[in-house]
Amino acid sequence: MNPLRTLVVGCGNMGTSHARAYQKLKGFELAGLVSRGNESRERLAKELGGIPTFSDYEQALKTTRPDAVSINTYPDTHHKFVEMALSSGAHVFVEKPLALTVKEAEHLVQLSRQKQRKLVVGYILRVHPTWTKFIKMAQNLGKPLVMRMNLNQQSSGQAWYTHKQLMKSMSPIVDCGVHYVDVMCSMTQSRPISVSAIGIRMTKEIDPAMYNYGQLQVKFEDGSIGWYEAGWGPMMSETAFFIKDVIGPKGSVSINDMDKGASKDIEGHTKTGNLRLHHSALDVHGNFVKKDEIIDSGDEPDHDGLCLLEQEFFLRAILEDLDLTNHLNDAINSLKIVLAADESVRTGKTVPL
């Protein structure tokens, strides 16, 4: 089979890593790069050996006629860009979230089925070796589970500019929350039933209707509960920006961040130090039966390596005609939860699911 000619849209952090992955994998061939920013686009094209570049997405689609399109742009473009790619007959990889509304996401899933094209959403933690272990270990802690997670990001300069651009369409708990809510659903394997959330605007640099800090609490049918917190901006604290912790009747499991770097470091968002497994069992004297177990994760992939794993899955989905029903249902369900959290922030009410 000939390599899948692939058009990469967006040349920021994610687009760059995915473009490098397509170049490495024999099943793909880069057909072009699309970006509004000339400097990042041309720099990446040069790195990859002179790939054709475009500033207009529609023109790029017509010119390159790709077999696959990789969409790594701001979330408010996702629905339109994915729709155009699927309608042109291309398979699509799109960074999370799939769309800004559940209705838009469901439309794209339906269109992918109608066109018989593969649609993969970039949930990078699903291919992360340490996170997959984390999920499996959490599933062995008994029920109910208490899940505590956050990703606060102290940002300035270009990173703060990017955050402000993102907040033109969605809050931090929506943008980042889909990852961690997806993890919670995988851990409990239970239906979420309600969401409560709070949020606050701590800067005049964003729209008065938007908030740059928020936290959500989600309840599951099996009695499990989850908490997620996310904040962006120059005012955010570096003290407790990385909490990934799950508690169950049989003990707890946590990801230790160790010396993973500052919250603004993109590598640090997925980098881990080790896993710590605690057993709750006591002997007849009331002392712990087992010591805590430390599982090293020093050999985990870097950010480019994780994006390579995502694209290997995308390639397999196409070549092996994988059934992506569960993958897409999970993408829609995680979006439902974070959008319900956003509704809760704005109404001050718990939102049933």
C-alpha cells in the first residue's frame, strides 16, 4: 500500500510533534503544512526537508488532495476543519476537544461513519505507558474511588498569549479537563451522573464572561467521585500544579512528578517521576501489612514519542479498519462532562447528566 499523504494543519507545539511523527512512520507521507503563522510554518517545513506550505486550509485541501488530515489548531476551528476534511474523503486526526458543543461533536462522528473515514481524537494520555498503568492500578483499588487531579499552568509571554487565545472559546477546565475526565471514566468504568463546578476570572486581559481558573466535581453511578482543577496565567502558583491521586478502599495510587519541571513546560504536562502504590490492609496489631510500592517510569517517551504513539494508533485504525465506536463515544462523553461543568460555573447549580 502507498503511504497515506497527510496534510498537517497547525504548526504549534502539537502540530510540530505530529508532523515529526508522520515523517518517521513509513505509512505516512507529508503532503503539506498549513498555518496562519508564516515563521513557525516555514521553520517546520525546513526541518522536515522542504514540505509544501500553505496559509489557507481550503486551498491546501484542494491542492494536495490528502488521504489524511491532522488538525492541531485552536478548538473553535475544529468542527469546520474536521467537517471539510471528512467531506473531502480524508481520514482525520484531531486534537482534543473534538468540537465546542456536543451537537457539533455528534455531527462529526455521524459524518465520519457516513463517509466511512476514520476519525481519531488526540487523547495523548491513552497511549502514555505510565498513565495506562495508573488507570489499571486504580481499577484494582476497589469501589468507590476518590480521584483528585489538576493541571495548573503558570504562563507568561507566548504561553500566556496562547492561553488567552484559547480562552476566547473555552475555559481551562474545558480545554484540559477532557483528558482527565476521560481518565476518570476509564478508572471507574461507570456512568457519570452529575457535575458541580466553580470558576473565577482573575485577569482583565480576558473577556468578562470567561474565567481563567476553575474546578469541577463529578459524581458517578457507582458512588465514585472525581475532582479536577485547572488555572492559566501569570498569577498561578507553582506550589501544587501537579496532583494525580486516586484513593479506594484497598489503598491509593499516585503519580509523583519528581523533578518534572515548571508548569509552563509542555514536556512537564505528561512527564512523570514514578507511581506510588499504597496498600490499606492492616494486621491484627493495626499496622500496615505491606510497604508502599514505587514503580519507576524513567524510561517513558518524551512529548514527541507520545505523539508518535498516537499516530501509530491512527495508522492502525486506518489500515486495520479498527472499530472506533467506543473511542468516539468516550470523546463525546468527556466533552459532555466538561461542558456541564462550564454550565455549572455560569449558573451556580449542579448539572445532572
